[in-house]
Amino acid sequence: MFDIDDLSAVNFSAISDEGLIDALRTAHGAAAAAQATEVFAVRELYRRRRADSADPGPDGVRGGEFAATEAAVALQVDEATIAALIDIGMALEDALPRTRVAFAAGRIDLAKVRVIVDNTRAVAREVVADLEPRLLEAAGRTNALRLRQAARRWAARLDPGGTRRRRGG
């Protein structure tokens, strides 16, 4: 197995093709686990800021509303990116425990997590219990685009009444 602890000492030209593929998989899993850490940390920051200011302040502003700004400044990214990560983190905590575990372990990356979150958002809770394991199994063997296509098909089949909810109607 490829060791990513000291990349400065790695001579990639001396690694076999199989070893390079192993290195790619190892690095991708580590990156996915790092993405999960970022999502979970920003979600927790949001939760703490909300708890700090449970009652609305001036003009109805709540403390949690600025967590995205705080994190965006710290990471030098835009607020919309952080707000999306908070949303994903809340969805994982509230409705998708298996996805949360797979993401934390680096078995699926942020792109696939977004697909799962987006495609289970308007699905009935009892359907999510059936849909989530299917999506995770598929996530392990396909890319995010194909996962999205499969997720839409399965959601429509398992929750036909939810089609209107998912389309916003």
C-alpha cells in the first residue's frame, strides 16, 4: 500500500503502474477524509454559533448566520461554498448516517456526498432508509455523474409521490 506520510521522498518514476494507481486511490481517499473533516468542522462551528445566539438579535439576526462568513474568511473561500458545506453537514447529521461514516472514512468524496444529499433531500424518510445503502454501494463503483443519474431513477421508483416535491412543485 502507498504511504503518503512523506511525499517529498517519493520517487514516482520508480513506482510501477499498479503502485501509481494505488497511490492515486490512497491520495483520493485521504483527500475525501480531509473534505469530511472540513464539512464536520464547519457544521459544528455553525451549530455553536446558533447555540450562542438562540434568540434573535438586532434586526432578527442570529449568531449562526455569520458562521459561514467566519469560516469563509478563515479559509479564504466564498461564503456560498461554506454555506453549502454547512448544509451538507447538517443533512449528513440529520438523515444520512451511513453516508456520514463512509465520507469520514474516505470511501466516498465530496462530489458523491453532494449527489446523495441532493437526491435524498425531498425523499420521504422511510424511503431514504432504503435508498441510502443503494446509493453508497453505487458510489463505490461509479463517478458522481452516473451516481446522480442512478439516484434520480431510484428516487423516482421508490418514492413516486416525491417527484413533485423534488421538482419544487
